[in-house]
Amino acid sequence: MKRPVGITVLAVIFAAAGLSYMMLGFQMTTSVTFGPVPSGTGTWIWGWLIVLTGLAFWAGGLAAWRLEPWGWMLGHFLAILGIIEAIFALLGTGSLNYALATTAFPLILLWYLNRPSVKKAFGLVEE
């Protein structure tokens, strides 16, 4: 089956987000190891957690590109994490506008992944 254009865009966005998360995580870990951030602040651990999140996004992009069924599920999982992140953004900043902007992409992603043509492309429904 031919890959829909939206899934191609989604795969590229996921892969780019994965690479940027990994770069940020490596920057955080090396700032503790080699730089000015003192150890014992938790920055090193958070950096590795961000690297793992980046790997999940990159794997999601690769799975979406290959139309793997687990990529559809990983897309849902990452969208739900994005909604939870938006709730924390609301609590952390107190700005409803920022929280709504943070929630927009995960909600659009959930809507798009549940369209019948996308489910069919991932092989989740019969033709």
C-alpha cells in the first residue's frame, strides 16, 4: 500500500523531534560530566531520560515510515505523553494559552491516527 502524505510528514516530524531530544539530552549529560553544572542536581539523570525519549520519537518516526502497526500504537502513546506534558505546562507556567498551544499537536495527531485511511495504511483494519 502507498504511504499517505500525512504519515510521511508524521515520520519526518517524529524523526526530527527524536534527534533534537537526543541532542538536548546529550547536552545535559555532558554539561554535568565536562561542564559547569555540579553533580548531584539530577541533571545527568534527566539528560538520559530525555535521550531515551528522543530514541522513542526516532523509533516512532522509523515505524511510521515503514508503516509498522506498533508505530501506530507508539504514536498514540507519544501523543498521550504530549497531552500530559501540556497539563504540566499549564501547572508550571500558569498560562492557559501556552498549555492549549502545547496540546494542539497531540490532539491533531490522535485525530489523524484514528482516521480509517490511516488505520488501513498501518494494516489495522481489513480493506
